[in-house]
Amino acid sequence: MKTNKYLFLALFLAFTGVGMNAQEKNKSKKEAAGEVKEGDRNVMLNAANNTGPRDVNIGLPASTGGTTVLENGIPTVFFYWPELPPRAWRNDASIAKRKMLDLGQTAVRVGEVGVSLSTFNNLGTDKFQGKGSLNSNHFGLMRGDINLSGPINQKGLKFSVGAYGSFDPGTFKPKGITRYYNDKAQLYKAALTQEYKGENIKGSITAFYKYANIDNINNKYSPFRFDRNGKVSELDNFRLGRDSYIEQSGVLTLKDAYTGQAVKRDPVKDYGTASHTLDIIGKNTLSNGLNIDYILRYRYAKTGMYTAVMTGVENVSNLSGKLNYVDDGSAYAGENVQSVMNLASRRTPMNTLMGTVEVGRKSGNHKWSVGIDQWYFETHNFLTESSQYYQEVAPNPRKLKLITNTNPNGDMRLNANYEYYDGSENKTALFFLDKWDVSNVVTLDFGARLQYFNLRGNYIKSGDRKDQNGNIRLIGDAPKSDIKHDWLTKAVMVNAVIKLTDKFGLLGEAVYNEDGAHLNKYSSGKDPQLEISKVPEAAIGVFYNHKFVSLVSKATYINRNNYRTTVNFSNPNNSSDVERAMTQYDVQTLGWTTDVLFTPAKSFNLHFLLTLQQPKYKNFNGDLKFSDGTVSSYDFGDKTVTGVPKVLIEIDPSYTWKDLRVWASARYFSKQYFNKPNTLYFDGRWETFAGVNYKISKNFDVSATFVNLLNQRGVSGSIPDADLIVTDADVKSKEGTVMSGTYIRPFTAEFGVKYKF
């Protein structure tokens, strides 16, 4: 670890005298030709939550290729787990610039699979200015931000300061948790920039600091009735998204994995995240036109995460014994009970040291850049304690206990599914990008990335987690096994635009990316036997550019192999018996996307997107053995990926009259399977948004936004206890039964003001 740190520091000490981030690229001919990229539009319109960008669909499950968030040119967090980007980043007033990076740009610049939202903070301005916003909704949200920036003296010293606060009660109020917020976030930013100019150089150097403190509970589940043909309906006593399904005591009872003692934890306060980020940013342009950019980041975070996983709803008649309420001991008379698995990751120290140096310039018909990344991350004794219990199927559910259970809190299988690892990750990469105007007809964008990626650390194997008597060992008593991996991964991208006429042309792209893996693959104790995951992608299409219509239509192929992840399988005989299996599989998608922007009048435009895709699992099979001796096998090869629709439609009209703008957005998601054998599915659904913006003056805007206009009771995602439901008899037995799953936000009216001065 020390060698990596010293190499990193030496590299940046050598460059801090000369320079930073290349200027924003000019629009390419592809952009001039009117290409519209899905994801450039409405990326912050998210039906799942209102704190981060939505996962832009690329035909892969979000866990294998979602949306990466960059800040000042490098990832906001080293990896999205265990610290999700919204725990460290928000779309606030301090952000001066945003842009989307496609699959190829993300592969070369970041080394990740998926698309990226790249954001750059305001680092200081020549004139004093301010901007901010205030937002609320009819559920009681209070959210505001402000940014102030300007000069300090006449010698090029500038400043920028900003603050963001979010107090979001969500769409329901849990009983028993008086300080509950669906999202409670505070971010503070400050930047100090010194510009300078010499005979052969002009540039700037910036010190940027950010503090973030964010608490919330990652729980968006509701029970519902599963009906025939993918339909769902609300229970008589439970409103989807409006009633709380969080156990009402407000206390999480666990066994401390270090001491073995019973402990009580606060599910809100004990599992939040606080972080400090310091960036040193330099920008330089030499007299010969060469740009030299660098960013050096140190980040310290204490990160926690609490997740209650709904592993299945059981009929009481299937349980071995009667149930009593934990709080008063009275008998439970309900028909169904919910099995819940707690995964509680205590606040863990995490250190990140990252930096990028990039050099580039425009040379003739080329605009090229070459860069070096050195990114290092370490975490110490990352631990997720676990437990399981039953709760009633009702709003503000009370905790239940089998009369045969000796635990006074009703908890079962304490730490049977705990997670643990310790170690570091390091990425050292060289990347190259070039935009080549071959002629007035042909433009090529190409790039490559060569990356050395290593993991060092230790974990506790599954076989070492219990003693000879079958009792779960304390963390200090369990033997540790080493983690040691070294990969040399490659990424290559080529993107071509051929203008056959002034209005019509061809598009083509090819991306090849390789990805290693992260320490979290060892968390469950199963040896993941990691291998490089290869992700080839290719697309070919056409564009047409007209005064009234801009169109892009292309066919795409994408494949990812050797993807490894932990999957929760519920025992078909007992949903509270969960096996967290390490799985390996491939995903393959063929798709066709047509993206059209109609502008029949200056005041009106209509964006339309149609995606047809066929996402399939490949080589996805294995065997399971549950704690009661039940043995099950699975084979999901050639099955459609869960949670990914085959048809997506997006329709976005917008009309502007003087200072008034009215807009809408509707997204259709076709049938989605929610279990991997593809025997159960949710019917297609719409996600709808609309809004109005009015410019009162040049410095003051007001807006109203409406989420889920149709107030659909949409259910999405996968259901862990359904992955072993294969036979027709088992499928039929699920019709009319109660299940639980995630859902889209209910109808929400949001109101906001933006101001600047």
C-alpha cells in the first residue's frame, strides 16, 4: 500500500507546477449533425427517487452498467458500493457545467461499464454573482441551495462557496421513528482559485473542499396482491408508496459481530455517511497551445448503510408455530407475515487518493489528449451485521416472534449472512483520445485505455465462519484469508460519422472494455474466483438532419461476460431461510434505438425515443443448499434479464411562449420479469412527468413539476423469494397471493424557485 501512495505523490509533485484540465471540447461534427443521445435528456427525472440521476438504460442490468457520476473530472466515489454516489454528490447550485459521457467515453476515461454524468463545480468568477434555489412538495419536502462566487483582488484570486440542504420526509411517515427522513442531506463547498500568467503560460490553481453529511433509510418496499397476467393491486389496508412498511419500533436489534453481545442501533443515525473531500485542481495553457490539466483528490469518509430486504411473504399456516407480537406478547391473528433480512453496515472509515493528469491540444485536423490516472482506495474492516425477523403485513408493521423462538426480540439467524472484508484497491491507467476530422465528410473519435488494477486485503471464508459446534465465530476469532488480484485491463473505442449529404449520413461505433472486480465481491465469504469481465459493444446507424426534424436510428449489440455478484435466494420451503450465493453469468443484448427531435415551430419541440432490445442471461446456473438441508438447482440461461424491459418509449413535448415554458415527459416500460426463470412478470407501465416554468425576471424563475401524473401504483425490480418458482403449479399458486417489492414514487407535486444576482 505504501508503495502505491508514494508513487502517487511523486507523480503529482512532478506535475503541480505545470498544469490542469483541458478546456471543454468543441462540439463535434456528430453533435453538429444533430445526433441526440438518450441520457442527455431528463437524466435527473427519476421516478425512483429525487436525489440522483436515473440509471440510463443500455440493455444491461443497472448493477452491471448503470450511471457513473463524475465530479471535476473524476468519479465522485471510487466505486458505487458501499457508498452510493447520492451519499456524496448532489445536483446543486455550485455545479457550473454538466455533460453526459457515452459508453465509449466512459470506458476510456473512467474504465467503467455504462454511461457517465460528468459535473464540474464553480471554482470562482471574475464578477461577483450568486444563484440558488428553493424547492418543496406537497409531502413537506424542504430543499435549498446557494452558491456565491467572485473576485477577491485584482491579481486573479477568486472564490466560490456553496451550501445545499435537503430535508425530505418522503411520501409516508413511519410510526415510531420521530426523526425519520427519506433523505436528510447537508453539503458545503468552498473553492479558492489563483490565476496566473507568464511569458509562455497562463493558467490557474484551485483548492476545492466539500463536506457532506447524509442520513436516510434505504427502504422502499410495499406489499401488494399479485394477480393474473402480471397485474398487481393494492391491499385493502395498504396504499402503495403512501403507507410505511418500516417496522415501527424504530430500533434495530443485532448481535455485535466483534463482542457477541446483543445491541440496539438507530437505523437512521447509526448508518449515515459523513465525508470530507479536498481537490487540488490546475489548468494551464502553454504558448504553443498545449493544455495541461491535473486534479489531485484526497477523500475521507465514514460510511454506513442499512438495508431491510423483504425476502418473502409467508402464509401463517406454513410456519412451524404461532406468532406473537414482540412489543406486548399478544397473539398475531393475521393471515400473512413478511420475512425481513437486515443488512446493517456500521460506519466504516474509507480513504481515497485519486488523481488525473491530462495533456492535449489541437494539431491540424486532430484534437488529441493523453492522460494518466492513479486512483487508490482503502477500507478497514468493512462489516455488515445481519439478522432476520418476521413482521405483520400492515401499515407501520409491528415485529413478530415465533413462540418457539428464544430470542426476546424475535430475531433469527443473527449474523448468518454477515459480510466482511478489509483491504485496498488501486488503479493505474494510461488513456488516449483523439477527434480526427479526416475530411469534410468523415469524422472519427477514437481512444484507448490501458489499466493496471489490483486488489489487496483479506476476508473470512464461509467455511471459517462457524466453529466445530456450528456457532458463528466472532470476527476476531475467525481466520482470515488473503485477497490478492492483479489485472491488466484494456478499453478501446472508435466512433465514426460519415456525412453522405448535408442532411443525411451514417454512424458507427465499436467499444471493447475489460473490467476487473472489487473487494465487495468477497463480502459474503464465497470465493468469487474472479476473472476479467469483457464487454464488447458495436452499433451502426443513420442520422438525418433537417430544419424541422433531427433523427438518429441505430442497431446495437452489447455483451458482458464473467459478471459475478451475490444473489439472495429464498428457500422455497421457508422464505426466512436465505442463501446469499455467489453467482457468475453473462448478459447479452441486441437492440435498436430510434431517437427523433421534431421542431415544427420555434416555440415547440417534441422528442421521441423508441428502444427495442432483447437482454438475455447466458451461462447462469448453479446449485444451492439451504440451512435446513433443502437442495435446489437453477439454470437461467437464455432467460430475459429481470427488471429490464424489451420495449422502451420516451415522449417529451415542450412549448415556450414568451417567458412561459410548459413541458411533459412520459416513459413506457414494457413487461418486466421479476424472477430469473421468467415465470412471473409485471405488466408494462408508464412513468409520467410534467411541469411549467415561468421567468418572472432575468434573475428570478418559478416552476412546478408533477411526478407520476397518472398516479400509477407501479411495482418494479425483482423479488428474492421468486427466483426458484419454476413449475406451472408453483406459478399458479402465486396468483392472488401477497408479495412485496419496490415501487415508483406516487403522484407528487413539486414547487421551486430559482434566483441569481
